[in-house]
Amino acid sequence: MSSVDTLRQRLAQVLDPELGASIVELGMVGEITIDPSGNARIEIALTTSGCPLRAQIERDVREASLAIDEVTSVELVMGVLDADAKTELMKKARAFAQARAPLTSIPYQTPVLMIASGKGGVGKSSITANLAVAIAQRGFRVGVLDADIWGFSLSRLLGIEGELQARGGKMQPIERPFGDGVVKLLSMGLLADEDQALLWRGLIVQKAVAQFIEDANWSDIDYLLIDTPPGTGDIAMTLARLLPQMGQILVTTPSRAAQRVAQRAADFARKSNIRVLGVVENMSGFLCSCGVRHALFGEGGGRELATQLMVPLLSEIELRPAIGEGGDRGEPAVLLEGPEGVFHQLAKRIVTDVAPPPGAIGCSARMLDALERSVRV
């Protein structure tokens, strides 16, 4: 191994103080040369020229370099990463953070579905509630986390109330049976009055969300649905760090404005190594009693978004008074649907295709089954 290779290997042990990942793995170390006199010239690229941790990085690099016998002095050439290199750095940093995600009671194989939107007012919480009940009615145990800390509403929408209890140091979600399954809810609505404003921000919000995940008993669920606040702020980033298995279902209305904003939520998901599983278009139209369908919020936004993201359009849900009325009563509209209803069809697609439950047959097993069938034929 050459002296340069030895030095690069040594620098791989230097961590970015903020990201906690190797500066070599993050792509911050450029060209390295060592001249015959032992002077090492090392190119280091920072995320920004005004990096407040620059001095610490320089110090750590010098100390690591001088630990190599062949190096007698160090010349650092400090630069800044270009846009492409910054994007790659953040991708690696997020992947590294997810690999170190704290242990939770949620089995890694349990599908975690982040119900997300770029903007508010698209009916994301109603979809979360009705989808959770529809999956439960198929015989599954569905955990629901109301991560919209400021705009919590799922306790009302699901008709679940009560006082949270702790056993073994873990919060116990409050349950309600639906058909052959059950929905288990954790929400600020179970801790705060419905009309109480929470003046929280930043680290307090992140801590609250982390506690709902790390300090709660989610050990016996088949699915976890998470209703998130609109946008790509602290809560979304906290969830991405804590739940590396999470996938995103993106909710939009047909309007182009909502579609554009939803694209940003999808961009955040992919940059955070979260899989975008599909798009749900809500408020797709209104069918009046005269039988005429009205496109109140435009048409085609959900389908166009799904095409742009190269993911399936999972459902188009019409605007129906029963959805709002059911939520107000704590009796989700899906309870009045037949098996061909829109929420049941969405649940069927989730369970059979998009995010099969734990223990579902895998791709390799499907191929083996197909091969056996073809041989038998």
C-alpha cells in the first residue's frame, strides 16, 4: 500500500463533527499528494465556505495525517463542494444516519406508511383514518401515529379516546376494534384538549415525535400508518431518521398547484432515502344528486404527479359529504362502504401489492411458485 493510500485510509477515521460520518465516505477529501520531504498536500471540500466547524475539521485532519510515519508536515487546501457533490454528500449522510437509527419496538419487517402531502387541506388525515380502518377490517393490527403535532385530529376521526397508560416504561396505544382487526392510536389528541394550541417548535417537537416512536409499544402491529404535517420540516426529518423502513404515500388534490407542492414532498422523501410508494388523488370530483360530475378542484393532477414520479396512482377519491360527516362522528366513512368501495380497494392494493404485511410471500418465492406452476402445466 502506498503512502497516499495509507493516509487516505487514516483520514477515513476522521468524522464530520456535525454529520458524524467519515469525511472520506462523504466525498469531502479530494486529491492527496506526499512529496519526498514528507509534506502532505490534502484537498478538503466543505459544504460551505463559512462552515463554523472548519477549524475542527482542519485540526482533526492535521492530527490524523501526522500520525502517518511518512508525513512530516501538512498543507491543507480548503474548498467548497459543488452542487452535485453536496447532493451526494447529503444522500450518504442520511443513509449513514438511518443505518444508526435507534432501536424501536417496531419490527423492521413491519410496513411503515408515511401519509404525506406538500400542503395542507388535501384531506390527508381523513385518508389516513379511513385507510387504517379498511386495513384493520381485513384482519390486521394497524398502528396509527398522529405525527401532526400541531394539527392533531385522528382521535376524533377514528372515534378513539381515553387516557394513555404506560407499562414497562412504554406508552400503550389506545385500541379500537374494527371487523376482524384493530386500530391502535397514539396522538397528541389523547394528551391535550382538542381546542388547546401547542406552542412547540424545533427540538421539542422532534422529541415528542421520537417519544411516540421510541417510548411506545408498537411490538404487535402488522402496519404502522403515520399522519404527518404538510411540508418537509423537523417532523418529517425526524421520522426519516428513526424509521429507515418507511415508505411514503403522497396525497394531492387534482389542482396543478397542489401537485407542484406535492412534488417537493416527494423530492424530500427521495433525498432522505424514503421510497415513494404511490400517489392518492383526493377530492377528484363531486357527483351531485342530479348525476352530473363536477371537477371542483381541476382534473388530472394526481395522475400527472404519479407519471412524473414514475410511481402508481393508487386511488382517486371523490369529494363526498359522508367522509367529513363520518369523521365528525368518529365513524369513518369506510364503515358504510361495501367491499368495492374506494377505501377498501385502496387497502386491498396496499396489502396485496404496494406494502404486503410481514410474512407475505417474497419476490423469490413468487418466482419459484410460478416456475413450479409452469412445470406442472
